Amino acid sequence: MKGSLTKRLVYLMILGLFSLNFLTACNTVAGAGKDIEAAGDKIDDTATKEKND
């Protein structure tokens, strides 16, 4: 029984580490998406300004 409990604990710890890694990656991708969107907005604004001049 002790071995079974140890295996469960190890599996839960591994699952927790993978879950934490996945959540961190999601935040990183979301942040990169916002940065790319902001850069696109600046390019669009500059293009519109140059077109109107």
C-alpha cells in the first residue's frame, strides 16, 4: 500500500509540474499576441498618416 501511495504522489507531482508549465506558456503566448497586435496598430496608424499627408 505504501508503494501505491508513493506512485500516486509522484504522478500528481508530475501532473502539477506539467500543468504549471502549460499555464505559463499560455500567459507568454497571450502577452506576445498583445505585443504583436500593438505593433500592427502602430504600423497601421503610420501608414494612414503617410497616406493622408
